[in-house]
Amino acid sequence: MADRGKREPTLGVREIDGVEAAGAKVRMLGTSLPVYAYSTDGLLIDTGPTRLEQVFMPFFRDRRIDRLAVTHVHEDHCGQAAALQAEKGVTACVPRGAEERALRRARLPLYRRIFWGPRPAFAPEAFPDRIETERHTFEVVRAPGHTRDHVCLFESSRRWLFSGDVYTRSQPSLIFGEEDVPELVRTLNRLLELDVGTLFCAHAGVVEDGWRALATKRDYLLRIGEQVRHYRKLGYSLKRIDRVLFPKKPAMTRISLGEWSSLNLVRGAASLSEVGDQRSEIGIQYRK
Ligand SMILES: [Fe+2]
């Protein structure tokens, strides 16, 4: 992604096996985060935030977009849905249960309004079970955890998984307050039953060995769960465990007033015993 020199964000576009990955970085107070939208065969998966509208919109204008698929209604995934509907009249599919929220302008904490920009109201349709384009069939897979109604899109003949915010990174040190860690582990386990090849992530970009990436994240979360349970048995509070496991606190935790924090991860991991210790063979590398 080209974003050197000037602080103005620029769009990097890369084509992988018929999918165009368009990405740019949002920066604020020393923090930066890449964000990607994916376009293939008339389908756009996620839009990026309104703060990057001027960066993304020329790309959107130049593409055939018949339909927009929104993995979840966070502002960095559908911020530009309203503008795209005004510009191209596209249908916007959202997860079942998220239609009401899409119909209203999102009420966001100040830091998110500044970081991503507002998320205007747009006209949603609930996802069907699968989306057919001229060349592809995308199964809509329920993938709760990051949000309750998050979905992924899986194209089995190409082994593509469009994962929204299920992955983001293999070993996150902080997570969003809304995330449900046991639910996320169950989702990762279900996704690992699919024959995933390339992962198209909204923040990590294109990950070639998607299955291994998902397994690494699932095993990491289980390992944090084990560590949390170990310290709980020694009588440590969750805050103390957080300080032991994650002594460095990134700027985002302060900026977000704790909405993004390692404490969220520790709290969520504390209930992981209910999920069961389902490891892949890759998990063995974490055993000491
Ligand atoms: Fe999200």
C-alpha cells in the first residue's frame, strides 16, 4: 500500500486471482490502521470509512458494482455505503438483524467519529443464504464474535474467505469491547472446517494461507485463555493478569478510553474454558 512521504492517504490496488484489493491507511495521533475493500465480479465487499471517501470513491466509480456486501455495520466497513447507493444505486446486503441499525446514522464515540468519520444511514437488505454473481457463488457464513451478527463470505470453488473483522491479526494484544471471545473461538473453529485458501481481511489485507492464519489466531486465543486461568488459580485479579500479560498499553487504548484494550481480551479469555480446548495440530507449537 503506497502511503509514503506525505500524510495524505493514498489508495493501493492489487489484483489477486480476479479479486481487486483496494487499501489505504487511516492515521491519528501516532496510530495508523490499514483498511481494505474487495471488488470482484460486480460484488464489493465492505466499503472502508467515510474519512477515506475521497480516496476510495474514484476506485468505486471505475468499477462495475452491482451489489455491496457488508460483513458487519461498523463504520469502517459501511461508511461509504450511503455514498455508493447515491452514486450507483447499489443494493447493500447486511447481516440479518442489522437492518435497523443500517437505516439510522450510527451514534459513535467521538474518537471513532474522528478516526473513521461518521457512518451515514443507508438502505439495507438482509443477506440471502448465498450471493450469486456471473462467475461465482458466495456462501454467507454466520461468524459472530467480533459482533453478534458478523458474517463472512466463502467462495468454495476458489477457496476465498472474505473475513471482515474475524481475523484482523493472528495475535491481537487488544480487542474491541463488543467482542465475545468464546463466540469468536467457536466461529474460528467453524471456519476451520471450511477449505480456506486465501483470506481477504478488512485490515490485514490479503493473507495467502488463510486457514493457517485462522488456526494461529484460534490457538493464540486458547493459549491466552490457559494463561488467564493459570493466574486466576493463583488468585490474580483480571486487571493484574492484564498487567502481567500485556504490560505495554498502546495509544489506541487511551484514545478509545478502553474500548480497545488488552483488558477486554483478558476478560473474554477468562470464559474460554467453556469453549473446550479444541486445538489444531498447529497449536502444538504453543505447548511448552
Ligand atoms: Fe469491526
